[in-house]
Amino acid sequence: MFIDGLECGVYDREVFEELRAGNLAAIVNTVSFWEDAGETLDRLGMWRDLIRENADLVTMARTAADIEAAHAENKTAIVMGSQGSELLDGRLRYVELFHDLGLRVMQLTYNNQNAIGGSCYEEVDSGLARFGKEVVREMNAVGMLVDLSHVGNKTGLDAVEWSQRPVAITHANPSSVYPHPRNKPDDLLRALAERGGVLGLATYRNINGDWIESVDRWCELVKRAVDLIGVDHVGIGTDLSRKSGLTELNWMRMGRWTRTPNFGAGSAANPGKAKPVDWMADTTGFPVLADALGRNGFTADEASAIMGGNWLRLYRTVFGG
Amino acid sequence: MFIDGLECGVYDREVFEELRAGNLAAIVNTVSFWEDAGETLDRLGMWRDLIRENADLVTMARTAADIEAAHAENKTAIVMGSQGSELLDGRLRYVELFHDLGLRVMQLTYNNQNAIGGSCYEEVDSGLARFGKEVVREMNAVGMLVDLSHVGNKTGLDAVEWSQRPVAITHANPSSVYPHPRNKPDDLLRALAERGGVLGLATYRNINGDWIESVDRWCELVKRAVDLIGVDHVGIGTDLSRKSGLTELNWMRMGRWTRTPNFGAGSAANPGKAKPVDWMADTTGFPVLADALGRNGFTADEASAIMGGNWLRLYRTVFGG
């Protein structure tokens, strides 16, 4: 069963057909980056319509069982996720309300510090702040997965320790394999794994360096991650952004917080959207990757855990019934 | 000319009459604590009505000249202020819009970290964050005074250095005189003064200890502050909360960020609203304090600078024409 732990594109019927062609049982989408509560309601409403209009291909998942049911019916389950927590509008009680509306994964910060904690792009990371402690425990209580991908390393470690349920890094790589502010140090990854969490390895070009050049080379990166934290704690979170363009890129990187060009995981020398990866230009790359893991020394069980089994177990643990 | 650098009460005609009885030329009010943009617009609208209904006593000030004009007409000028920056809803461009609506003083954080920086009550203070640098420069550009009263010490020092105009601590005391998380260390106060800023000494009981017991004793605290940073950099910011009750206290302390009782500058042993100060129960204490400064060794010019002149100079520098 294939699960993509994080995507952030613009979706239409063609992209949903790619999900089916890749035999994806589930993906986590990005409902919000900087969107506030009202804007996130708009986005959730748009997603309800989009899923209804393509009900022969996709369905919305609130539980791990929903994903299994979708898979049995040859559909792809869409798990509602957010890459920021601005949707809370500072209200602790909105965690429960957004959970009721289907939100199952929430990244504590996107690229900037907020009331919850620090981001990987801030000069100084505060760690998990007063509101952050409240929000993590509320997410634990209602069954929403804590995502630490763009979060700062101190806040990440604090959240791993403070959370009463396993947490996720849905889309990042070990910085000991490829150094980048968006990638994660070994101590954080080990702490995450020790508490039952999952790291989703990302095929996003800007945080991969040369490892991304071929699928067989990338299997080496997977192997390094597995050696570091164990095969039960590694998954895939492509960070695929199918059909997103300059408008979406500027929204992600600059939101409404700056007028000055900001390059996120890119740079002034590499300002545009990252070039698609040959072997993972869309989710039809999933079977390609699964085959590559097989010929690069992973057993069928190991490949299955990495390609989706670990996410499903984590979702079952965190989302509840 | 008397100016109160920060108040946070509930206002009605009786409180405005107290402002006149104290011969206040101006006060800075608290339009917002945790209120977001829409809620702050509601509050600004309410203030417009309230001022219109009491136009014989008060007027709204956008400039230092407005304050001088109000004083000449025996009215008290109300300067619109905020104790939080949640009113920005994360939008850099809202700084200009709220300035257009009259907002002239904005505290970067209230009691919790936000996207701008750290608070005095957080375990770790990040310093001025990415959005914080943008916001301070935007406040500089439009003419809005940066207030660091509830802000963390590292963020405070960063903001003093990053700001291109003098900044304020509208309502706090030196922590070398009375240690409390809400009070400020000497290095921060010195940096503030070196760059032309003003510290508003607060008569809020919880951050004063025994110094508050008599007006003559409190003049000693004023003297200590003047010795530390110079008579041109000390003003008064009472933090008076006339007519606010449990609803307002809970809003200030807990907002919507926690369900758990939180005591702000109080404590579990001292959970309620602080007992009013005998000699500064309302702004009729201003002439009492001015007299006391006179009999405690301050010259008339010094007392005048402390009681309002320093604020007026700072407003003239920062608010512009």
C-alpha cells in the first residue's frame, strides 16, 4: 500500500488520475500554508467539492480505516493536512473544530516563528512556546498528527518530548545525509523514532543535492535513513507540487509577511520552482521507487513499510477510530 | 503637561471626567490585547463613538500637535494603542492601514511569543524574528511607536537596535529596583535611552513591591530610574485599569490560548485584580505625583519632563506631522 505523507500541489482530475496510476492508497494534502481560519474553511469547502466531483477516483479520509477502505475500492484517500497553524487564529479551541472538519495533520510552523514555536528558517529557535504546549496536547487529545517538517530543531525536539503521541516529520531528509536548514539532525530523528514517530523522506529537489539524480542513488539515501532510525520509522513524503506555479510559490515563500523576495528552500541563484525529478515528477513514480527499493537490498516487507505501511500504522495510532 | 503612557481600563464618561480632573493632556489607551484585525476594527469603531459622545472632555490624537491642541482646549487627547500585534493577522501591510485608522503605539507581543518575537513570560525568548524585523521597519516608516513593555528582554534589545526610530517601554519598571519578569534589566533600559527612547514607570501594584506603598516612597523608585538612564528618558505609564473586572482580567491573561488559569503579573496566591494604589487609584493621582516629585528633590523642569514632556517629545519624533 503506497502512501504519500505530504504533497502541496494544485489538484484537478488529471492529478487525481496520476494518484490512481501510481496506485496511491492515500496522500496528505496541504489545505493551508499561511491561510487563517476563514480562508482555511474556504479551502476545506473547495476540497469537499473537488472530492465529490471526482468521487470515482478519490475520497476523504478521517481514519486509517478510511484509507484501507479506499484502497480496497481502488480509490485514493485524501487526508486533510496543513503546513501552518495560522488557521487556528490563536484559538486553542479551533484545534477540535478543525479536527471535526477533517483536518488530521498540522505542521506547527511553516517558514516563520509563530505563537507555537520556532521555524527552521529563523535565526533563533525559541523551542515550544506557551501556546505551543497547549496546542500539542490539544492535538493529542482530539487525534491530530503533529508535523515538524519546517519547524526549528529545538521546537521539534521539544514537541517530540512534550507530545503524548508519536509525531511526524512528513517531508524532510536527514541533514547528516544532505545538510540544509529544512533537513533534520540525527538527535531529533532518533528521538522521533524512539517515541514511535515517522520521518517522510522528501524527493523535493532543493533539499536532496545529488542524491536525487537517480532513483537508485536515492535508495541509498533511504538506506542511510533506515540505518539511522530503523525501517519502521521511515516513510515517503514527496512534497510534490503538481501544477503549482509562481502564484503558489510566492504565497508559500512570502505570504503576507514580507515584500522582499524570499526563496524558501531555494536561493537567489535558484529562485524559481525546483525542476521536477525525472523519476518522481508525479505520483506515478511510487511503483518505480518501490521496485528500486527491491533491487537495492530492501525486502518486500521493508519496502512495504517504507512505501506506506509505516504511515498507516502512525495514522491508526494518532487519528483514532 | 501630564501624559499617561499606557492605560488599559474600561472607559465611560466618569473615567473621562477623572482624566480632566487629573489635568491629563493625553493618555495612550489599549484598543487591543489578543484581538485580531476584525475585532480591532470593532474596538476602534467603539472608541470613535465613545470619543464623539464625550467630545467636551476628550478628543482623538494622531500627532503630538493634536495633544498640544487638546491641552490648550482643556481636553484630554486619546492616543490609540495596542498591547498586542495579533491585530495584524500576520499581514505586514496592515501596519499602514491601522496607522491610517489612528493606531500610534503597538506592543510587539503581549504575554506570549508570536511571529514578531518573544514575550517576557516565555521560557525562551527567540529575539526579534523574521516577521518582527519587517514589522518594526514598517512601523518606523509609517510613524507608529514600538512598545516593548511585555516583550522579552532579548527581543526588546533586538528591537531597540533594529528600529530606525526611538522606541518605548510604556509601562514597566527597572528590574534592578524591583525584580519581576515584567520589569526590565539595566542593559536594555540603557540601550533604549541611548537611542532616544522613553521608559514609562508603572504604578501597577504587582510589579512594584513595597515601592508603591506611598507616593514619596515611589518617588525614590523614580529617582533610581532617572539615575540609571537620565531624566529625559523617564515618563509615567500607570497601566491603570479603571472599571475593568474579571471578564477583562481573564481576557488579558488567558485570551483564547489556554483553558488553564494564568495569572499574568499576579500569581496563584494573588489571582485577582491588583488592589488599587491609594495615591494613584485613577488619574487624579497625577497632580499628587507631580507635587511629590517636587518635594522629593526634582526641579520643576525635571518633574515636567517626567510627567509628560518626555512622552510628547518622543511622540513628536515618532508619529511625525
